[in-house]
Amino acid sequence: MNTSTTWLALGLALILSIAGCRTDEGSATELVVYKSPTCGCCEDWIAHMEERQFIVNAEHPDNLQALKRELGIGAEHASCHTGVSDSGYVFEGHLPAKLVRRFLQQPPEGALGLAVPRMPIGSPGMEMGERFEPYDVLLLRRDGSHEVYARITEPESQY
């Protein structure tokens, strides 16, 4: 590569990074996250996602539970916040960013999205020192069924 080509490639990489794109994974992923305006763990989860190249826009609906129902998230799968991708998939709760990205790269047939019900200690956004509670990431299907998408058995496997 000559000097002009090198500078052109570096300039293009800089422009793409400023525009919110990543040259190694394509476009940055955008999520709208619906949450309470006062929830600190939701803010910590948003920081987890942003540190991993997600663009997050937080919104604070008047009736978060009604919104979850409209999106197809049952009470048994609920957590404190709900993310929605521009492709319409839902991401409920304290999901690891790497699993959200993997899902979006190859969404399973009939999928609604992913969920981590409740708020497991040690999940992204719910860190409490060395404490960790293993948890399942559920694949939610449009027909109302679900299955285990991934099992998180140790903190390191989240990142």
C-alpha cells in the first residue's frame, strides 16, 4: 500500500468511527431502551451496551408495564428495562451485549427477542463486587413460547 492509499484508508476508518460505525463489525447497533427515569441499574446496563459499541436512546414511558405487554413480553419474562432494536426485536433485562449482538447477527426463525427475567446479581448492570448468580438467557418466540438461548454460569462468560 502506498502512502496515499494508507492515508485514505485511515481517513475512512476515522470517518466511520465518528459516524458511529465499526469497520470490524459493520454498522453500530441502535437500541431504544424503555425504563424508569430513576433506575440506576438500567443506566449501568446502558453503559455496558455503549461500551460495546451500541448506540442507546433511553425513553421513559408513562406506563412501562403496558408497553412491555404491547411488545409481547409476559410478566414471567419481565425485568426493569426493555430494549428494542431498529429491526423490531426486543431485549428484556440485564443481557450481555455479546449475546444481543450474536442474536442480531443471526436471529432465529420466529424470534421475538431475548430476555433475562428478574435482575440476577452479577449480570451486566447488576454488578455487586464479587457476588454472582448464574442465570439463563431466554429466547422469546413470537408464538409466546420460550427456550434457553444461553446459560451464564460464571461472570467471565458475559464479556
